[in-house]
Amino acid sequence: NSPATQVPVNTSSSEVKEEPKPKFVVTNLKSYPSQWSEGYSTRDFVGTVQVDRSVDYISLEADLYDKKGVFLYRCDKQIHDGIAPKIKINFSISCPNLPPGIEQRYHRFKINVF
């Protein structure tokens, strides 16, 4: 058996720089209720999203809130097409079959993009 060899360790303070996260701009937001069916309702959210650099995909979330700002429900959508910088992409997020009571309590929404 040979003695273990010590390997020098690089202890420099160089950090791995993370690439900055893409910046998204969401505009032209609208919300539309759809027909009710057996106590359930559907709500659609449409808008335009633009990103500052190329991305492989975009994830969108529509968060629904009541008048007091209490979170009620979340719907999501992914766009998997390669997205070029500064290109405006129209999107639609559908919230089908919202549980009973959500539509009546719904007051505002927020779109999250990442």
C-alpha cells in the first residue's frame, strides 16, 4: 500500500458568475369569463409577452385573487417554441373548470412569467 497523495486545492476567490435572468415585459392583458357548466366556470387570460434575449421556453402563470387580495387559484401555460429577443408573442392562459365559488369571488389577477 502506498501512502495517499495530497492533491493541491485551488482556493482562489473567483466565483462562478451566473447568467442574468431574462427580463419579460407583459402587455395588453385582458380577462374573459366563459360559459358555466354544472357549477363550474372557465376564465381565459390573454396578453402579449416580450423577452430581452433568446429563451427556449416561457412559463406563464395566472394567479386569481379576491377583493381582499387573498389568493384563490392558479392556472399555467408553457410556450415551448424558441423565443427570439424583442419578438412579441401573444398568449392565452385558460383556466377550465374553475372550482365552484372561485368565479364569484374572483376580483383581480396577476401574470407571472419565468
